[in-house]
Amino acid sequence: MTRTTQYGRRPRPEPNQQYFNRELSWIEFNARVLEMGLDEKLPVLERLRYLCIVASNFDEFFMVRVAGLKRQVRQQAGLSGPDGIKVRDQLREVSHRVHSLVDSMYDCLHASVFPALAKAGIVVRGPEDWDSEHKAYVSQLFREQFLPVLTPVRCRSDEPIPYAGNMRLSAAFLLTPKKDTDFIGTDTEESPDTERIALVQIPPALPRLIYIPDKRNSTTVSFIEHAIIQHAELLFPGFQVSEHLVFRVTRDADFSVDEERDEDFVQAMEQVLEHRQFSSPVRLSVSGKSERLRGLLTETLDVHEEEVYDIPEPLDLKAIMDLADVPGYDDLRFQPWPVSESPAFDAEESPFESVRRGDILLSHPYESFSPVVRMVQEAADDEKVLAIKMTLYRTSGSSPIVKALARAAERGKQVTVLVELKARFDEEQNIEWAERLERSGVIVVYGVARLKVHSKAMLIVRRETEGVRRYVHLGTGNYNEKTARLYGDLGLFTCSDEMAYEVGQFFNALTGYSAVPAFNRLQMAPFTLKQRVLQLIQRETIRAKSEGSGRIVAKMNSLADTEVIDALYDASRAGVQIELNIRGICMLVPGVKGMSEHIRVVSIVDRYLEHARAFYFHNGGTSEVYLSSADWMVRNLEKRVELLFPVEDPDLRKRILRMLELHMQDNSNAFELHSDGSYSRCRPAKGGERINGQTELHRMAQSARSKRDAATPGELAVRRKPPARNR
């Protein structure tokens, strides 16, 4: 059921199997990210960043997916999924593969990345490499800044580990009493020579990285746990530290809120967040050589041996992501790509005027997210604007959009915001934003019962000379100006009456009592979106049978809905050429004769996270292009509120198809999926042209803006002339 390669075991279907395993497929995405970290041709700080991303991804994977599998085992639900692998077997496969990848990750870190950083002037030093000046600096830092914050806690081997919350980095110590010393709180049953165990949780408020002054002008870095371990006896006067260990517990974070508590939904969500800190452990990560402490933690936390990860320091790589952004080492990072301002927007005019001229497509991060922010900010202050409606799933900590929405409400506009409190791991921040918005007078709706609202939609209602006009923005990514600089996404602006009317109906359905709207252009999950996707695939299948050809090009994060996969198999059997660009999970098995020989699957791993969902259907030459917030997964199509929307402007459709084709042609950072479950990196044919999809999209954005900047004043005046329908 698995295949061994240089990167470990991969999900391999049986000869007659139709689907890859969902969890193992997701792990393989991280194997591809890790492969970028292993690539010595890339700048070393970018390689470090890839390693940190893998570590962060695994944290969430264990808290959610592995926790879910363990819960099934406890409930004795050993049934297999569509791939045929039983739950216990999945857990064994997951443990084996993740252990292998973690070993590769740390081998790379210590044997390649850290030495390359040292050569470039960034030296990561452990206590054994500190000279006298290093030691003096760390000692002073510890006494003045760390010691007052740290709290040592004694514990017993027969009691639960105190304060070992979810994802909290801690140090465990085995202590031996010094002779002739009196102690506070000594157990009368303990002999004076009895070893004691104590824990020190490393507060998240303290910096994980310690930058140590170095007379050799290098950047010398160590970790806070080094300082704590080296000065542990200051925390335990009268004791000698005989052994120590750094550890972290990963706990089950896959909890649902009691959605019947409508009158107290926020409090119910807060209780879920509290429960995460002390829920069932799913992984124990340890760094150190103390077998006694390791055994104690394993036994007390009741984790199996395969759930223990012995890791070289530093534990919790994602916490050292800041090292990838250390100032002054730009030559160790990718050359920055300047973000282009969309040529469709003019700094000298209102964004409302730009959208009135016609639909506008934004391609992030190649084109700036600023028109989205600017439109909300102008709407907040524009006397002509009557109302703003918006969905917020994930946003930034200092979101200018949220601030503008609050200001708009304070200025008397009707502002309605649907804040999804169930956006996993952003719940706390979303609660804070929701409460702030409510204080400003915003109508805040906390999602929809039993469904996550994952759609990305904005509607602005404005009174103009011709009457009331509605402006719409629909996107594939979140309203987050920070991730818009890192994630590849698409957004569409329009003031089409038909589209605006349906978006208005969409908001009314979410905020009030309404039957499912009968849309002509929009498709809404969990009601009509999946059926429309199946219809589009089936239409291509029927055309291929009658006309001899058909084509589907689709880009998404994940493909895991078996009904959609089966429809794609049927289309392939009919001769439809199917090109899939899927970043992460792919349960579809490509390249199998009689089932999927006309399906090609590639995954892009590059400097930007591929996040857009875009779909092209040839339709006998009358092509259709759609964008969506939804991947083709059961959770998106059946358990979330999502939108699929058409791109109706012919030029924009051509532009999106060109983007899709560039990603399929990528032979630099694309990986192709094979029928045995393995991925191989796409390379140009001998003497062939090297193509990098993200590089080409960056060039396209730069070129479009350059042409706009080179336009004469007369050409700009013609361009700004409003269309006849608005005169």
C-alpha cells in the first residue's frame, strides 16, 4: 500500500484503487515543501523559511487531522475511507512518514542550513560554543529579563504534568538536593536524597531567539531555552540539576462549538479555546538526552511510543521563523519582487469610477491589494455610500479594513459584517474584531449555524446621479492585506446589476430568514455549487463524446470529493483533456489507463503560496471561466458557505486561462503526480525553455503597469472617459 523512495513512504493505491489517502496526500505536500528546503540552489534564508513552514504545517495537522483519527479509534470507528485504509493503519502510516520527514528536516537544518548561515555571517551557537563574553551577556540577560518572568513548578511522577498546555514550550528538570539544606514544601515521605522533578514553562511573551553581541561582527544567535538550562540552578536554589529535557505537547484542537447557544455564542467559543489547552495529547516532542524524563512524560501524558518525536534542538522550528527575516542579509533571500499597482485603477480617481468602466481582475500578490483596502476606506468617508456588507474569515491583526468598517458605522452608514468565529486558530482574533465592530455600531453576524462561512464577498451600496448603484468584490482569498502579499489569489470587481443583485441576495440569506436564493450567475455551497461543478464536468464529457474533444483546466488547493473525482474520471474516459493544478491534497489517481489517462496533475511550490481557485471549461469553443472560494472537497462543497462566480469579461477570461496554462507549463518549481502516488519535479526537456509560472505572472503584472505608466495624457483622458451607460 506504500512505496519507499528517497523521501520515505508515499501513498500508493492498490491496482484497482481509485483514490489516494487524504491524510497521506497532505503529508506529501509537506514533503514537496521540504524538498524546497533541501534545495541548495535556493537562498539559505528561504530554505530556512521552507523548513519552518513544514514544522508549522505539521503542528496544525496533528492538532486537527491526527486528533480526528485518534478520536475515531477511541470511539472504535475503525472503518476505512474511500481509499480503503483503516484508521489504525492510517495512524501508523502517518507516524512513519512524518518521523521520516522530521528526520530529513533536522538533518538539513544542522548539516546544511546552519553551516551555510554561519558561512554568511549568521552563527547559531549552543552553550558549548559560547565564549566568556557570550556567557557574560547571556547571564546578565537571564538575570535581568528572564528570571523575573519564569515560574518553576514542582511535580510528582504519579500526577498529571502541570501547565503543559497545547503547543507550550517547556523545560523539565531532574533535581538532586544539596546536602544540609532545608526546603520549602518538602513531602514528608520523601527522603532528603530523593530526586525531584520540576517544570519551567517558557512564556510566549519572551523572545525565542537571543541575539548575542559578537566582536567578530557576525550575527550570533542562541535560544532562550539554552539560557534557562544554563542558569537553572538559579531557579532551584539548594538543588543540583542532574538531567534536563525540553518538550512540547500537541493536543487535540478539533472541537466544535455548541451552536445552539445563540444568545451566548461568543462565550461558547471562548470555552472551546480554553478546552484546547488541556485536551487529549496527540504528540509529544522532546529534545534532550534524559531517558528518565522522557519516560516520565510519555507515561504521564499517556502517549504511545509512535507519538513521541525525539528532535534535535531547536524544538518548534516555526517559532524561529523570525530568523529568516533578520535584517541586513538580503543576499540570502529571494530578490524582492516589487508589487505592481493594477493599471485598471488610477490614483487620481476614485476606485468607484474605475469599476464603473468595466469589470476588473486583480492577481495577488503580483498586483497590489490596495484597491480593495482603498475602496473600503473611501466608502467609509464617502457621503454617497449608504451601506457596506462584507464577510470576514481571516484578517490581519491590525486590519485597515476592519478599522474602516468601524469608522463607516460611526459615521452613520449601515455596515453589516459576517465574522466567522469558527475560522480555526483565528477564533480569538475574530472575537476581538467582532466585539470592536459591535461597539462601533456595526451589525455583526456570527456565522451560520453548523456551517462555516468561507466565501469572500463585499458589497457597497452608493447613491449616484443615475440612482443607487452597487459595487461588488468577490475573491478567492481572505480580506487580509498581509497574506495578500504572500498568497497567490484572484479578486474580481464589478458593478454589474445582475451580479450585484445576486450578491445582495446572498447577504440577505446569511443575515436574515430566507429560502436559498435562486441565482443565475452565483452558485452557493452547500446548496447548488457542487451540483453546478458536476454539471460543468458532465457537459464537457457529453461534448467530448459527440464532438471528439473537450478540455478542463482547474486550479485549487485540494481535491478530495469522490463524486467530483468520479466525474473527472468519466470525463477522461470520454477523451476530455484535464489539467489540474492542485497545491495540496489530491485523492485523484492520474494516468491510469481506462480511468484517468487524460488527466495530468501538477503541484506548484514556490515563493508564494498558491491559494487561488480558478476553473476553465472549453464548452465547445464557447469557453467559461469561474473563480471560487471553494476547493473541491466535501467540507467546502457540503459543509461551508462558499461562492462560485463567473468571469464574464472575455479579456479577463483569456487572462485567467493564460495564468492557468503557465502553472501547467511550469518546469522549475512544479511537481507532477504519478499513478503510484509519487511526485517528481518537472524539468525542461534538453535544450528546452525553463518556465517558472510565478516569475511569468510577476513579469506580466510589471509589463501591464509599465504600459499604463507610459500612456500619454491624451490616452489616459480617453481611458478615463466613462462608458455611455453611465452618462
